[in-house]
Amino acid sequence: MNIQIAQFDPLSVETDALILPITSADKKPMFTAAISEIDVAVGGELTRFASDTNYAAKRGASLAYATAGRLPARRVILAGVGAEPVTSENLRRAYGAAVSAARDAGAKSVHLALPETNSVQAAEAAAEAALLATYRFTTYYGKARAEDPPLKEIENLTISDGPDIAAAVARGQARANAITLTRDLANEPASVLHPVEMAARAQAVAEANDLEITILGPAEMESMGMGAILAVGKGSAIEPRMIHLVYRPNGANKSDRSIGIVGKCITFDTGGYSIKPYEGMLEMKGDMAGGAAVLGAMSALRALDCPHTVHAVICAAENMISGEAFRPGDILTAMNGVTIEILSTDAEGRLVLADGLVYCSKQGVQEMIDLATLTGAIVVALGDGTCGLFANDDPLADRILAAAGAAGERMWRMPLTEELNDQIRGEVGDIKNTGGRGGGAITAALFIKHFAEGLPWAHLDIAGCNRTTKPSAYTPKGATGWGTRTLIDYLVPGAE
Ligand code: BES
Ligand code: MN
Ligand code: ZN
């Protein structure tokens, strides 16, 4: 899909689909001047159609009206923004749903109009949502699909022009590209996207965005004392990698803040010798989604002119079984000297994060945020589609919750219940890597807290958010790219 910007008149533009935003009040659609003019041109049919179908312009609800020759545009698609206040998330849902409806109706050319107010914000949201809503992972569609009808694809999307619109569309595209990268990485099979390949993809992002990159292999990890990630990676034929990227701002709006973001990147999680059952292993190619979100966010910081220094640490390993693999009962020493008793080799995410966080804390950062598909327990606690936030610092937690709200990523703060530390107290070492049945997401977070090195730290457990089987306005099935938008809205003020 090619995005362009041009002025057009909704009444005379020749297009397959004309998308117009519409808000609602008192559960009724509020016709804008442009929509009313179209309604007049089609003899009041649009009003009648909207009322016959009980169209209420709810957020993310679109109404497709076929003009049947009454207008040069073949279809008018109303994009429901919902009630006031108009937010970027509401606009993304409105435009995302409308663009998918246009595509599914077979439209090749689409014209998208902006609201009269908030048009710059809307242009950014429209570009982002249009790209995300039409996302597909088709890398492995092969010969057997050759005889199927070709996939429906919008060829040209024209966004209406105006002051500052081009820059806003460019920002929306940069955001969408970041989330697309995150989704692509998490959709790749583990045979392709292993730790060494992840490092290669990070290298490409670094080169394209003028980021510094250091990639640590087993020898470097050994010399730094990273006994935890090394143990997790030992059972795999492919070596682990600790991937460290640095974004340094240039230009006038440079701040003196330095922020660390750390991602769990288990490219496949069999569970190791504490092996997962069939069902539990099915989606474990996606156990690298935290690392993917971190890399996705890093890929957008230059284009969005982030003012802060950002250190990204991606802890990449594959949790496999072999004669070399680590075992229950093993005792590991993490980079900060804390010793860890292994009860379950399936609680591997917290192990790679331990070394990743300690390493990150030594880079001069003032705070750290980690993202990880860490526990099944967070899905039990919060259900699908809500991320659990744990933090040892209230202002940091509040800032992240605000960013998640702007990003439209559902997040709920969880407690770091001190008393539950008893559950992970070690018998023969300092701490155990699992804490029993109760509060599984909390004991996992308490474990990681031992590696925050006293810095303000937040942990995002995204196990229930990284993939979906239920498509929504601008998120199709499969990898969602979760966390990328929250990170971008956190790191780039006003990016929302
Ligand atoms: N990668 C899993 C967590 C997970 C579960 C992610 C479901 C996405 C969907 C993690 O490594 C894991 O296996 N956690 C264990 C921890 C347990 C052994 C303490 C779990 O949640 O069962
Ligand atoms: Mn596991
Ligand atoms: Zn895992």
C-alpha cells in the first residue's frame, strides 16, 4: 500500500472508497459538514442507511455505503471515532477499522479525509492505523497458494493535505514501521529467528538508524560473569547473544536523561528438561516478543527525534534440551554475584533478564524498563490483552501507565508483595527461580527485582498480549507487536 498526501474534494473525487471520520454524541452519529454535503448529493440515502442499520459511530465501528453511481466515489465509509474527547487511540481504531473494511470490499484506491479539528493528530493516527490494519505476514506463502484468488490489497491510500500534514503522516509511518518490525520478528519461525539471526536483525536496525551496537557471545558473557543467560542457552545448537544498542539524540531538543530498556528474547521455549506439554509449547516461537518490542521501538527513535539517550539490551537465547543443557538442581551465578537455584528450567525468562538488567544498570542509565513474555500466571490474573506492570518506583509506574494509555495498550499495575519473597528464598543458594503456585507473576517479578541494582525499575509481563487469535481494529491475528507503542509513547514526548 502506497500512502500519498493530496487535496481532494469528497464530492467529486473518483475513488473506490472514501473514508470520512465521524464522532458520536448521545449514541447518535454527528454528521460533519462534509458528510452532510454527501448526504444531500445522494438524496438523503446516507442518513436513511445509517438509521436503518442503527449506526451509532461507536469507536472503531465503520459503515460502508455503496453510492451506486450517485457520487464519483464508489463507496463512502464512515469511520466511527466514538464520543468526545477525540484521542489518538480513538482515531487509530476508527481509521484502522475503516481501512480494513475498504480493503475487504476490494478497494484498490482509497481516499481518506481528516476531521476539521485535530487534523494533524488524525493524520498521524490514520497513517499508523492504515499500515497496521493491513499488516499480513506472507513470507512463507508458497506454491500451494498460487491458484487461490490474489489477496486483496489497497494500492493507493490518499490522505487529505493541509498544514503540517506531511510531517504527521511521516511520524505515523515511522511508528507503524516499528510495530511491523516487531510483528515480523515474532511471526518468524524459531528455525529462522534464532539468537544469532536476532543479532543480525539488530545490526541492520543499528546501521539504518545510526545506533551503536555491541553483540556479546558466550566468550564475552563468560568473562563478564553472565552465568544465568549462559546456562539457559547451553542446550541449544545455536549460541546465545546479549545484544546492546545505544541511541544517542542529536539536535536541539537533547535531554540529559538516559533510559534502559531490556527485552526477554527466548527465540524458542521448550521448557528445557522441565519440558512443556504439547499445548504449552505451541506458541513458544513468540517467547522473544519482549526483545522484538525493544528492537521495534529502537528502530523508530531516530525518525521520531527522541530527546533521550536510550540503551537497549536484548537477552537472546534458545531454551532447548541436549546433553549440554542446564538442569533442575543446578546453581548459577548471575552477573551481580547473586546465586540462583534452578527448580524449573522452564522459568528461564527471569534468568536471561537477570544478566540483561545487571549489564544494563552498568551503562549509566537512570531507570530501567523490562518487557517479557514471562508467566502464564499473569494471563490467569489479568486475562488476555492486559499487560501486568510491576515497579519499585511510583513516578516511573505512573509515567508508564500514562504512556500505555496513550498507546491504547491495556495495562494494570500489580503489587510487589514483599512477604512473597519467602517463596523464592534459596535453600542452598541465594534465591530459587520459581516460587510455587500462589502469585506466580509476582514471585517472578520479585525475582527480577534482585537484579535492578537499586535503580528505578519497571517490569512489563506481556505473556497475555504478544499474540492474538481475535483480530481488532488495527491488530490482525498473530503477533500484535505489543509494547512497541507504549515504549515509543514513553520515550518520545508528544509522539502520541
Ligand atoms: N515463556 C513462558 C511464559 C508464557 C506462557 C508466555 C504462556 C506466553 C504464554 C515462561 O518461560 C514460562 O515457561 N513460565 C512458567 C514459569 C513457571 C515454571 C514458574 C509458567 O508460566 O508456567
Ligand atoms: Mn519457560
Ligand atoms: Zn519463556
